Amino acid sequence: MTPQKTIERISLYRRVVSDLLAKGKNRAYSHEIAKLAGVKSSQVRHGFMFIGTNGKANSGYDLRELQGRIEGFLTADKPDSYCIVGIGNLGRAVLAFFHARHKNLEIKAAFDKDPALKNRVFHGCRCYSIDDAKEVIRKEGISLGIIAVPAEQAQAVAQILIEAGIRGIVNFAPVPLKLGQGIVVENVDLAMYLEKVAFFTRNVS
Amino acid sequence: MTPQKTIERISLYRRVVSDLLAKGKNRAYSHEIAKLAGVKSSQVRHGFMFIGTNGKANSGYDLRELQGRIEGFLTADKPDSYCIVGIGNLGRAVLAFFHARHKNLEIKAAFDKDPALKNRVFHGCRCYSIDDAKEVIRKEGISLGIIAVPAEQAQAVAQILIEAGIRGIVNFAPVPLKLGQGIVVENVDLAMYLEKVAFFTRNVS
DNA sequence: TAGATTGTTAATCGATTAACAATC
DNA sequence: TAGATTGTTAATCGATTAACAATC
């Protein structure tokens, strides 16, 4: 299986590569990319090897080819679609963050249990009742979900999404979800990150 | 140095432990806690060993003692203070998320370059001009910062914070920051998480 | 005592870094 | 050619898991 870290880095290299292209560069050495991405150059070379790009000794990597390979590796033929559950502050922030920014990733539907939000549009994304999740998810061809509800409701919401056919979840609620095999989950616990930085700032010279 | 992962887990155990206490339990086995935290029981025992808690063979861990140890380990004597730069959607979401929720962590000041936001209060947190950062940070005794500005501005903002005395940064902008030694940084790249889940959902059986 | 769980050490696993011959 | 960078292998490092004697 593909190592998690590799994907994270390749996502990073994508940005670095398109920044360099935007600056009019056509080629770059692994150590240049490494510097911009904040990793070691051996990491970069490993990563590029992993996705099957070849550089040339002493003249580096063709950035345009690199970009193509990274896209091909990271993204599907047709854009992946997310839905999001919970249109509180966090949900809206995520929507705002993504709105019209990512070609290959789309948030196609929002769900909330508050009836007042039904049919309202947030950052280009329509809000539906959570009761209609199954229908909307099927109709829109959505395969991925974002959970942005309070901790107590997260597990139940995950269950609803999975029953509706969702196979991958980004969970912003600060609880570890217990899900069956074959479901991909990424837990993003904002409070934990702040705690962690506080801890290391105190405890590291 | 303390392993990063250990801190993440201990932060998780804290929640599990207080959930169990809330349910009226006084003791728990490592495997019970492991199940709730979604890890192996050997991980839990390692973690508890690490923070110096002792259980009793065959009767598990005293939850109240555990809670005390975890707090003592994770939190400082006086609450750590954060400031946040960028009061757009993301910044507001973070503020809303934290407002009045975390005893030992406080967001004491917000900064933005938009003069219209000056002196407005968001979720209990006053917004200042970024030009006053140095003064406010010193006066409020803030040692940590959250960056929630667009990618292009993140590096410059980080520099300002560090000059003002900040020693730890949680960076939500999708760029790796280049900072001097001794500064703690945690990069939280929301777009990357969504990409990662999309990738693994496609590529894992 | 018998059975189960703890504390801790050893074994495994994976990821990072170093090294270097091949290549430009 | 000489010097630098690549692709790839080997060495290192750290984190996870397994194992088991000691303990309750």
C-alpha cells in the first residue's frame, strides 16, 4: 500500500512545482524543490521515483512533465465529489476554503439538521436536510464526506453517510470514529494541533 | 525529545478518560481505553508509562489519577495564550471552535489587516490591527500564534509574529513556512487532507 | 490458586537518511 | 574531462507490535 506520508508530500510538491512554473521556470533540481517544500532532497527523489518521473542527472526535472505526472497520480479521471455535514462555523469555513479553488475536488452538497438552512446556498453549495442524504448522495454521485458536526453527533453522522454509500471521510469532530473495514478516515482534530504546539513550545528548548 | 505521536495520543486519552469519568466509572483497563481511543492496548500502556502513571495488574487504572497525570503532563501551570492572524472564514471558525471550550488554552487576540475589523469582537476575542501585534502580544503575554491568512501572506505574517516574541505557530495556510530554529510549527493543510482521503478511497480496496 | 492485566523488554515494521555508482 | 545530480541500494532511526515475567 502507498505510504500515507508519500501522498502528503506529493500534494506539497504539486504546489511547489506549479509555483515554479508560474515563475517561468522549466526545470528544477531535487534540492531546489526540497528547499521549497521543506524536506530533504533524497525525499524528493524518492517521491518522484515513486510516481515514475525521471529526471536527468545534472539538469534536474522537467517541471511540466512533473506536473502532469503528479496530477495523474493524485487525481482521478473525473473530479471526486465530497459532501459536508454540519454548516456551523467550521463547515462554512471549509466550504469557503474550497469554493472554486480545487479543480479536481468538489463539495457538491451540504447537509444540516437545522430546517432553517434547507435550500440555502453556502459558497456555491446547496444545503439539504440530512434526511435526504441517501437520495442526494446517489443522485449527485458523491463518494466522499466531510464531518463538521459536534463530537456527540459525529459517529451517528458517519453511519448515515456510509449507509448512503460514502467510502471516505474527513472527520473534523474531536472523536475517533469507529467504522467498518474498507472505509477511509482522516481525523483532523484542530484542538489537538493547538495543544501539541503549546506542549512543544513549552517543552522544547 | 518527546515523540510527536505520543502527545497526540495522550490528548486523545484525556478525552476518553473524562468521558469514562462522566459515565461514573472509576477504573478502566488499558484495553477498554484502547478500544475507545482506537489504538492497541500496548500503545495505551506505553503512553501511561511515559507520563508516569501506574495501574494495578488485573484491576486497571484509576481514572481520576490518570486524569490528573494527563493534565499535569499536557498543560502548563498557567494557561497558554494564542493569538490568531486572519479573521476570514477560517479564522472565525477556529475562534468559534475554541471559544469557551478549553480551560488551558486561550485565544487572547486576533489580528487582521482590514481596518474595518479593528476593535470588533469575534467569539469573545478582540481584533487588532496587525501593526499593533508586537505591543498587544507583549501586553497580553501571548506566546503562540495561529496563521489563518492566504498562502501568499503566511510567511510574512509568521515573521511578524516571531519578531513579536511568538515561539510556536499553527499554520493553516497551505505553504510550508521557513522559520528559524527553536520555533515550533505545525502545518495543518486542510486541502491536503481532502486530497489524501480522495486518493486512498480511490486506490485502496 | 488460576486467570487476567500490568510494566517492560525484545522483535518487527516502516520511514528517513546516507551513500555511491551511473549519468549527464 | 571534471563536477554535479540522478536513481537506487544500504544503513539508520524511530515507532509499533508482540511477548512474557511480575503482579494482583
